Amino acid sequence: MRKQKRQKFSEIKAGLDDAESLIRKMDLEARSLQPNVKVVLLAKLREYKSDLNNLKSEHKRLASANSNQAARDDLLESGMADAMSVSANQRGRLMMSTERLNESSDRIKESRRTMLETEELGVSILQDLHQQRQSLLHANDTLHGVDDNISKSKKILTNMSRRMSRNKWIISSIIVVLVVAIALILYFKLSK
């Protein structure tokens, strides 16, 4: 009976240590996220830490009660008290302690399950953020491509405008030369 109890206490202690380690890991992971997500996750982690500390103090209290109980058992076996009444009293206490240990185990398992769910949620959020980052990078590359095309179009339009201006000057010059030539021809014809 004592062996089973000690084994239960050590299992609960290991579970508490695992839970504390997971909370530390989740805390580190949560601190590296975006501020709006980080606030929610850190608040949940504070609740988990509080629950874990309550479970640890309950475990310590039960462990000290268990060691006191073991000392009492030894005294009872040596015949210092009434065996039947003490045995019934011990059984009742043992049943209560076992029930508390089982409740603590269930709470630890529930906390662990919640921590795993939170960790999965954090991983999912990180994946979504990575996909959004990739989309933004792709959009940025596309904008650079459009900007390059606009620059090329601007250069082509500037060259076309220059050619049009040059052609206007050439045509104007040809018209002026023709008008001068016609005026000279008329002048020479009329002056003869």
C-alpha cells in the first residue's frame, strides 16, 4: 500500500515537473510571437502557472501528510494506539489522500492537454504568419516589376515626344525653305 502511494507521489511529481517544463517552453515560444497574439497566450500561461503552483503546494501538503501518516503507521504497528480505530481513521485519510492525488493527476493531465493545444495553436499561427510573409514578399516583387515596366514606358514616351518635336521642326523648316524658294522664284520672274 505504501509502495503504491509512494509510486503515485513520484508519478505526480514527474508530471508536475513535465508540466513546468512545458510551460517554460510555451512561455519562450509565446514571447517570440506578434504582440497581439503574445498578450493572449501570456495571459493563459499565467493561469497555467498559477494552477501548476496550486497543484505543487497541494502535492507538498499531501506528501508531508503522507510522511506523517507513514510515521503514524509505524507507531501504530508497534502497538502504541488502538489498532482498530486508528486503522479505520487511517483508511479514511488514505482514501481522501488518494482521491486528492487522483484529482491532482486529472488536473495535471488536463493542464498538459491544454498546453499541447496551445502549442499546436502557436505552431498554426506561426505557419499562417509565414504564408502571409511569403505573400507580401511576392507582392513586393510584383510591384518592383510593375515599377520597372512603368519606367520603360516613360522612357519610350519621352523618346516619342522628342521625335515628334524634331519632326515638327524639320517640317516647319522645310515649309519655310519652300516659302522662301517660292518667294524668290516669284521675285525673279516678276522682276524680269
